[in-house]
Amino acid sequence: MIGYCVRCRAKQEMLSATRTLMKNGRRAMIGLCACCGTKMSVAGKWDDAPEAPELKTPENSLTASRKSG
Ligand SMILES: [Zn+2]
């Protein structure tokens, strides 16, 4: 995955690329510059990356039984 590194001021290979959501809800990738290790992000590149396990939510996390009284 290739992203733009603000420190290198050039396109660099992104390490540990992971899917994330930006504050505005748009898709983005975050990772580390392979050259200098600076954190970098690329908008709208989810199709290129494997699915991040962190985005998976357990099915029964909100279905806990609750008794009143
Ligand atoms: Zn860099």
C-alpha cells in the first residue's frame, strides 16, 4: 500500500496499513512510513487492504439479558 508521507514529502510504502474511519465518517487507511516510521494516512483505500479484525463486533455484545426489579 502506497501513501503520502508528510515527513519524507514523497509517496512511500505504508507498513501495518489498517482500515479506519476519519472524524467525518469517511474511510481511510492508517499506517507507518516504511522509510521514516511516521504515522501516515490515505483516504478511501479500503479495497486494497485486508479487513481489520478490530472492526468486527461480537454479535451478542448488546443482547445481554436484563431483569428489572
Ligand atoms: Zn516517511
